[in-house]
Amino acid sequence: MPTQHQRSGSSASEIAAWSPIAKLFIEALLAKNAFDHKGAFARLRYECAAERGRAHGYARALLTILRVRDIHVPEEAEARIRECTDLEQLDTWVYRAATAKSLDKVFGR
């Protein structure tokens, strides 16, 4: 029989990735029964999934720009781009990719 985490779809790695402040906030709210935790967790999971989706979109756009501009992207660099979840960083890379002559310039080296 699946555990509560398995039924809700929250993996240990997702929970571990939450910031310490987010964990404390959620624990405090749960301790006070201040809200419907199932609804709040659903909203939180939706927001996390939406942010991952935006990051995925930025990564795809960045890789497309680099390929169209014939800038070689080694596997390690592609993995770095695909694994990045920092939207500001991805936005910076996309902006730089529009004019950069090399991958080093995209990464700010």
C-alpha cells in the first residue's frame, strides 16, 4: 500500500528541495491547523510544477537559440542548462545567447 507521500505524488527529493523557510512556514501552519493543508499543499505543488515548467521552457528556448546560431553545446553544458531551475539565470543565458559568439560568453566566462 502506498504511503501518504506516494499517494500525493510528493517525493522525498521534492520535499528536500524546499527552502528551510518554506519548510518552517508549512510546519508552523500545520501545527496551528491554520488552513486546509490538502488544499495548500495542492497549491504549493501546482506552483512548484509551474515554476519547473517555466524553467523547462527557458532551457528549451536557450538550447534552440544556441543550435540555430550553430554554437556547439557539449553534453555537460546541455545537462547544466536542463537542470537549472533558477529562472533569472536562465533568462540571463537566453538574453546572452541572442548575441554571444560562444557558449563561454553565454555562461559569462
